[in-house]
Amino acid sequence: MKQDRFLIVILGVIGLLIVLSVVLFFARQGPQDYGPEDTPEGVLRNYVLALQKEDYARAYKYLQDAEGKPDFTQFRQRFFAMDMSREHTAVQIGEVNQTDEDAVVGLIITYGGNEPFSSNWSENDAALVTRQNGEWKLTYMPYSYWDWEWYSE
């Protein structure tokens, strides 16, 4: 009888931990808001967030105005045409090496598998952000947030 009570208490605690974990998981899934745009990492974060929210007009405004910049239609079509691999991708912003006019922002990009038993993999990459007319603008981002043809000579 004593063992039955002990087992019930243990199962109750486990059940409570499971419920608490699920509640915390969904509570942290709230919408993300755009942040400040006065740093290279802020522009980079907002660009990735805009693409995740499919706010292509906002994402487009973070691109540098230079030769090779796609027009808005090309930019938007690039993301419509590609597979939705960004849905299974996470970007972690790392170290920023900044000068007065440009910054190299280290990134860890984690790609998730599309299938139940596929594993995730990560790679280190970097983004290039340049100051243009007092604002930080993206000059380069890795795939799948960029097209190889943009800004190429």
C-alpha cells in the first residue's frame, strides 16, 4: 500500500513536469518584434525576421543600394520560387567585427531536417553589412537568405 502511494506521487510529479514543460514551450512561442536598426546585428536580425514573417517589403529595405541590387519583384520572386527551407533554418548572430563603414557579422546557421528521423546540422558563415547614408545595409548573406546573383559582377 505504501509503495502504491509512492508510485502515484512519482507519476504525479512527472505529469506535473510534463504539463509545466508544455506550458513554458508555448508561452515562449510569442510573436517576435523588430528591434533597433542602429547596429549591424540589429539590421541583420530584422532582415531575417522580416523574411520569416514574409514581410518582403521590409526585408528589401535592408539591402544595400548598389549595382546588382535586384528590383523588388526579383527579390520577392526569389523567395517565392525557392523551397521553404527557411522554415527549417535557425540563425544565431555571433561576433561582430566592425569598422566605421562596414561590419562582418559571424553567423551560425542551423538547418533542420524535413523528415522525422533526419538530423540537424550547423555551419559557420558570415554576413557583410555596410554603412550607407548613415544606415546599415546588407551587402551579403548566406544561402537561403540571399541569391548568388545579387551584387555579382
